[in-house]
Amino acid sequence: MDEQQPVSLTKSAPAPAPAPESARSSVSAPASVMAQPSVSALAPVSAPVSGPASAAAPASASAPVARAELRASDADRDRIADVLREALAEGRLQPEEHAERIDAVYRAKTLGELEPLVRDLPAAPVRGAAPAGAHAAEADWPRAAPESENLIAIFGGSVRKGRWRVRRRTNALAVFGGVEIDLTEAVFEQQEIVIHVVAAFGGVDIKVPENVSLRSSGSGVFGGFDVKTYEAPDPDAPIVHISGFAVFGGVEAKPKRGKRLKNLRA
């Protein structure tokens, strides 16, 4: 019989488990390598490169606004309207053309929209001193900035009445329509006011109080310009001057019976 070898009762220690790869690399790495800083830490931070767009501010931020883009004032619109009225009186424009351009004038918001409307017409007349008929007592009246108001009726109507402040100049245009101006309850802040009327196939009706002066310098061309002129006894009374013309239309201005200004300056 074969002899059985004795079995050892002593257990051998298990082989150590292999260390993780990261641990081995950290242990085996020389100290000098560990002390070296990373390349990314030493790399200088480069400043952002600015292109041509960011090198300079947009030109529109500081560039001046072109003249054509400037907002139009009431005085600018009145100046263009005067040119158109002169062109209509001289026969340069037909009534229909004049009506279309006047409508565009008072809808314009910039100078660039106004200038093409008179590009084919002579320049506006120079406005001189005050009318010769202005009374010397006007120096006692409160001064206000020159203002104007425009009443336009094209295939329709326009009415101004009740308690309202009369401007130094009121422009009334009636083309196949009617304009009504009632001054019997108005507030006069200037002694002399001018109502410039153009009636082309339309009519303008103006009513004034009995105690103001009413003057006229208008004319009718195949139409009527009927203004009942009157000089008030009070030298300080307001003066209403009606100017303009009627072409195949009518203009009428007269005192309204029973209507008087209680305070001539208010």
C-alpha cells in the first residue's frame, strides 16, 4: 500500500491582492514628479481677442441725426403750407393736387416727408413785420409765442366753436367740404388775429361777436368772398382779419346778433 502523505494543518497566508493601478502609480511616482506643477496651471491666461466690431462703438450711437430724420414742428408745416397756398393762387397747382399735398403736410412727422411736397415749387415768401393795420394798443396785450391752428375739411367738415383760445393765425382749408369757425365764445389772447381761408369747391362760415372789428382782404375766383367788415367803437377791441380766396366756393364772415364779448381780453 502506498503511504499517504500527512496533510499539513497550517494554512498558508493568501497572496496579497494587487494594488489598484492608481495607487501603484501614485506610490511609484518620484517625489520630483509630484512636485512639478501642471502645464495648464503655468499657461498664461490670454486676453480675449476683440475683432473689428468690438474695437469701436457703433457709429449710430454718436453720429448726428440727418436733417431728413429731424421731427417737423408746427412752424415747419405752416411754412410748407404757405408755399402750397401761393402755388395754388398762382395756378401752379390744381385744387385737387393742392388738397392732396396739404393733407400730406399735416400728416408729416419729419422734415424728410415735408421737403418733397414743395421740391417742384418756388421757395416760401419771407415773412416780414406785423401787418400795418395792427393797433398801437396791442403793446398792452399779453404777449404769447406765435402759434397757428389748421382746420381742414376735404370731402367732409371741420368745426371750431365754444370756449377756445384763438391762435394768432388760423388756416382754414375747405375742398369739397365745409369749415365752421365760431368766435362768439372764444378767448382772444392777441388783439389782432388772422384767419386765412382757402375754399375750393367748398365753403367756410365764420361768426364773430358784435363788439369786435372785422376786416377782409380776400377775393373770390368763380366764387364768393362775402365778409361784412365792421369797426368796433372800442379801440382796444379785438380785430379779426379774414384773408385768402375762394375758387368755385364761398366764404362768409359776419357778426352774430346778440353775441358780445363781456371781457375783451378773456
